[in-house]
Amino acid sequence: MTVNPSNVLTSESLLAGIQETRLVAIVRGTDGLAAAAAALAAMEEGFRYVEIALTTPDALQAISAVRAAAPAGCFVGAGTVLTAQDVDHVAAAGGQFTVTPALAESIAVSAARGIPVLAGALTPTEAYEAMTRGATAVKLFPASIGGPGYLKALRDPFPGIPFIAVGGVGLEQASGYWQAGAVAVGLGGPLFGDTGSGGELAPMRARARDFVALAADYGLRSAAKGPQ
């Protein structure tokens, strides 16, 4: 695949891309080099948006390595971004978007710098606040607390907020969240397993292909049904 390390990501293009692919990958582990290898492997299998959690040792170096080697049309971001200093470090490392687990100062800082941000929220108040701070989309976390039914209830008063369901989402749960209105699902352990800590990549690659195929099939079936 063609290498294009100079991809530029905007809030609009990130949201459009996530809506198209329905998938965001989340790497967290104990080894930065392994996390970078896992992120690139996921991209090679069809994932376009991968975040590396800053809780991973040497995460910034991993982000830089992935940015330099990412296939064209693929983007690397940073997860667990909490502070203004975190945003500075991620930008310097070449991170193309940020992700938070909660309402943190990094949301407004990222937005002000033109770095798209997926902001963590759980309650209606938090989801609304995340968008007022400049979030591109709301990361519903942990989604498993309420499941697709809770997401649907959140969307009733906030139909214009793009929600990404994260936390406890596996292959069997993904379609339920899409049906409930999630623009995408975020996949951590159910996709990567222990690869961010040096585990074997081959089983993860197979899981990645399964997720990509599931999302593509869901998209085709949704298109066939037409507007609901």
C-alpha cells in the first residue's frame, strides 16, 4: 500500500470517515513498539483510524512511528489525552486526532488547535458539554454499562450528536450499537487482545478482518433498506 505520512485530518473529514467505516481501533499495552506494530497491522487489514493510548509506555514514539509508516488514508491518534500538555506532546509526535475518556481540559485545547477530538462522556449532561467544548464526536464510555438501549435513549434528545460506542464492544455487540444509532464502535481488547504488549499479531489480524467485513456488510444492508 502507498505510504503517505503527510495526511491532514480535519474534524469534518474525521467524522465523515468514521461514519463511513463505522470503526475506530484502540491500542493499549505495555510496549510502545508492540503497540505501533499492532496499530499498523490493523491498518493493513482495513482499519483507517487507530488511537494509541498515552498510558502505553513510549506511546508518543509509537504514534510517530505509525504516522511515518501509515498507509494512505489511514490516521493515527492518541487516547487518554487529558491535559493541555498532553495535546502539545501528541501534536509534536504527529498525532492526527485525540481521544479522551472523560470531560477533560484537552477537549477545548485540541479543538482550539484544530486537532479533531473524540470526547469521552457517559451522561446526557456530559455528552452535551463535550460538544459545547468542541468535540468532533462523543465517545460513549463505557458503553457496556447501558448497552445499545441506553445509547438509543441518549440519541432521542440529542439526534445531532455523533456517538461512538466504546467499552465492552465485541464482534457480537457491534451491530446492536450501529442499529441504536452509533456512527461507529471503538474496539480495544476485543480486537487487539495482548498485541499491544507483544502478543502474536496473526490472530489479531484475523479479528480485524472479521470486524471490517462486519462493518462493510452492515453498510450494504443499511443502504439496501434505504432511509428509515
